[in-house]
Amino acid sequence: MVRGPWLRCLVALTAEVFGTWLTNVYLYPHFIGIAPEARDISSTVAVVTLVVLAIVALNKPTSINEGVLTPAALTSYSLGYMLILIGLWQGSPAALIAGVCLRSAGSRWIVVLAGISLCALERRDCMLCIALAFGLSYLLRIPFSFIGYDAAVAVLVSLIFVMYAACRPLALGVLHAMTEATSAREASITEPASYLPFAHVLFAAIFVFRIAYGFALTFESVDGIPQTTMLSIIPLGLLLVLALMPRQPRADILYEAAALLVVAGFLTIIVLNGRADVSHASLVNGLLFAGSECFEVLMWFALASIGARNPANALAVLAWGRAASSFGLLCGATFGHWANAVPDSLGISSLVAGVLFGFVAVNLTALKGFSFQGTIDGVQPVVALRVGASPSDAAAPAATADVDRGDGEGETRAAFSGSLAASCDEVARAFRLTPREGEILGLLAHGRNAPYIQEKLVLSRNTVKTHVQNIYAKLGVHSQQELIDVVEGYSDESGA
């Protein structure tokens, strides 16, 4: 059954994926004779823009104003295309480079909005939407392979507006949840299991796999046009089957399939390179593209699923993940250029063998034991804290504990606060907490967050973070609610 949110996400993501293909096939090849470095500059600007978005969303989400950022992004995007067309018409490298910078910076915000809109979908719907978006982008390539440059560019320019119109209503809900919550940087102190750190291995995996895609885009390209094939549609068919299965399989199946296809592509280069009687470019790039796009589906799904479990951190995760993707693409394209510049087949095979060895080595060491599905499921949804049994304490458990309104409520609060303090003392003794850790335990048990603790005890953020980590480790808990449950357990035992 087609639903509004699902259809909106499908349109937005199809526009993004198809727009990427149009850019690589119809736009970037025209840069070669004027400013061949423009493509890499565009990727660099994309990385910087996404990193800035991720850092701001992590530290100061209230400054993310969609009503300001979107007009600025669309204006930058449109102006960038004007400069690109002027640069191509006049043969001006300066105009062309300025144009790609503005276009890249403006488009990244809209792509992030499209990504976080996927957080509104259920897991199965999300996977099906992503797989269909890639499939539709392949179908659209058939008629667009025969149209002229002007028509293709006109469609390319309009796709960003289609993407924004489709995803905006869903993205606004996620942005609202982000701006209303405590910043991820502070909330992650007391809820570490709900926030992925930027150093998480997930982002390293994204970077490593996107190197293969960047390599495929440039290796043995003709006049800057990548040697794409329809072979990539085979794993996409597999993805549709997986998405429609009654019991959804683990996401790591896509990871394994992507790794095998990428390794097969690199091995094909080494084995067939230099044989004049074998036209191997289509097979090589087909395998690399198949593996890379299989992984890209997994990447979109993983980032969206993580964002759905904690919308307050969705933008930071999506932006950081896309930054890792763009940086990997840039590095892979560089390797592809190096391979194209090597004059002899032995040198090419040696370079590719080095890249393949690095790819396999990372997967067997740094990524050993890593699970995409485990990472997704390991992110705990953020829920409202349940503090004690006193109704009014849920809103302000500690700040009003000594207020007596003359109707017994103040006495009830005081009794509850005293009971909770006694339980905290018991927990502190039982788990051998230090005096400072005991103080912080009491505040956490009352539902206080990290900024409040920093101000109350006049401590730095890092000091509070270290104390909270030590307390959680000693108590064997992973969230503030689990800590509260432990304290309440001691309270119940005392009462009994």
C-alpha cells in the first residue's frame, strides 16, 4: 500500500540518486578541458560542508534554522549552476570552480534533509524505499542516455527542488525533535548508548567502501565519463527480494555482498589487465559499481535506521556519514586517476593490488567483528525518564523538594527525596563509589542532565563525563533510566 511519507521519501531519494548519475555523466566530463580539478574541489567542499553541519548539529542544534538554511542553500545551488554554465560557455576556470563550490555547498543541505526524512519510515518500508529509488534511477537512465546535454542539465538543475519539495514535511519533524532536545554532545554523557560517536567504526566502514566507488568512477573513464554498466541492477534486484521477505534479514547480508563484489572487481583488474584481446572495463566497473551501490543502499538504510531510533541525533549522524562517504569517494577517485596515469599494465596491477590489499586488511582487522545490524540495534531509543513514584517529581524532582504548600505535598516530596537520597547512599556504598561519584549519582537519580550537573557542582564537561562513565561501569548500566531503576530497586528493598 502506497502511503504519503513513503512516496515522498521515494521521490526525494530517486531524485538524489538519479541526479548523481546525471552529474557524473553529463556535467563533470565537460570540466576536463577547462578545469579538471573542479570535480575534486566539488567533493572537498561537500566534505567540509557536511562536517560543519554535523559539528553544529552535535554541539548547538538550536542554531539549525531550516527557514534560513534552505533559502540560502537553494540560492547558492542556483547561483552555482549559473556560474558553471558561464564557466563552460566562456571557458573560464575561475567561474567554473566558483560555481561547483556554491553548487556543492548548497546541495548538501538538501541531501541531508532527504536523508533524515527516511527516519519517518518503518524499517522494512525504509529498505524497500531505498532499493526502489536505486532501481528507478536505473530505469530513468535508459531514456536519458539518448537526450541532449541541454535537456539533461535542465533536468539536473530541477531535481534539487523536487527533492526538497518531497522531503520537507518529513524532515521538519526530525529537525523539530533535534532542536527541542538537549544537544547531542551533552545528552550523550548520560545516554551514551543512544548516540554514536563520530569515531565509531561505522563511519570508517563507509569511508573504506566508498573508496571503491570513487575508483570505479575514474578508472579507465573515457573523456571523463565513467564506464558504467547495467550490471549493478543485479544486486538491486537482490535487495528488493530481501526487503519483501516475510522476515527481514540482517543488514550485514548487504555488507557481505558488497565486499565480495568489490573484491571481485579489483581481482578482475589484476587478472585481465594488459590483455589486448579482452575488453574488461565493463566487467571491472560493473562489479565495482555493483558492490559500491549495494553498499550505498546499506549506508542509507543504516544511517536512516539509526536516526529513526534517536531523531535528536539524526542530522549529525546523517551529515557525518555522508561526509565519510564523500571523503572516501574523493580518495577513490584519486586512486583511479593514479591508475589511469600509470603507463604499463604491471604498474596498474601493482597499484590495484595495493588498494585491494588495504581494503581486505581493513575488513579483517579494523572492521573485524563489526556488525551493521548490531550497530543499528545497539542504539537505544531516547525515552522520557521515569523518576520515582511522586507525580510532581517527574517535572522537577529536586528543585522543589523543600517546598511545603501546606497541603502535605511538600512533606510527600521531602519524604520521597529523603528516601531516594538514602537509596543513593546505599548504592554508593554497595558499588564503592567515590564521594564525588556519589554526589553525581544522586543528581542522576533525580533525573538531572549533564549541563545541570556541571553547573551545580562547578565541574567541567569532561570531568562530569568521566565520572558518569565510571558510575555506569561500576553499576553495569548503559543509560540514566537503568541507573534510576537500580536506585529504585534499592529503595524497594529498604521499604520491604
